[in-house]
Amino acid sequence: MSGRSPSALAQPLRPPSAGRVVACLGLLLLGAVVGVAGALLQPAWFPGGLLLALAGEAGLVLGATRALRSRAGGAWAAAGWMLVVVLLTASRPEGDFLFAAGGGSYLFLLGGIAVAVICATLAPGRQPGGGPARLGK
């Protein structure tokens, strides 16, 4: 192999550490809390509440990717947000609902999904160790 280290794809899988599992579950729970807070905030103070709720979600997803130094952190936080928001969109048998059929609710749902995907994919992921030189050298 001419002295090069094997690719990360060629290495055997290692199970995640217990701390990483706890961090991922914590980010899932934190994403759920941000989703509930955003769902309550966005209709109460429109359009500022909508922008604040989406900014809070973006901060959570970006912070999660940096905290775990992996895009998986952002994915766990976004999954918690998405799970709660989708569950809150369902109406109950009594006719109660949290989201009205207005444009703000749709912007919160679709905009939140877009913000989560953008922040999780554009955030810097894991970088190989070494100096600032190009990988091909």
C-alpha cells in the first residue's frame, strides 16, 4: 500500500462509546424540546415567532454537529424536532389541534425540515487527521 493509511471505509466498524450514545439521545430529546417550543412560539408572535423558532432549530442543529464533530449529531437533533412536530400536527379525536391550517404552520413545518437538512449537511463534518496539506500529497 505504499505507506498510505487505509481509507476510513476499509476499516472495521467500531461500536460507538457509551458517552456518544448518551449524547445522541440527549440531542434527540433536545430537538424534541426545541420542536415543542417552536410549535408554541410560531403562532403566538407571527412572523417574528416563526423566524425565532426556525433560528432556534438552526442553532440546535449546527451546535449538535459541532458538539459531536459529526453530521450525525445534527441528524439526531433534527430527528427529535421532526418527530415531535409531525406528532403535534395530528388532530385528536375530540377535534383539538395545535397547528392551524394557515400559512405560518406550513412555513414552520416545511421551513423547519429545510433548515434541518441544510444545517446538517452544510456543517463541517469529520475531517481526517493531519496537517493542512491536501490529501493527495
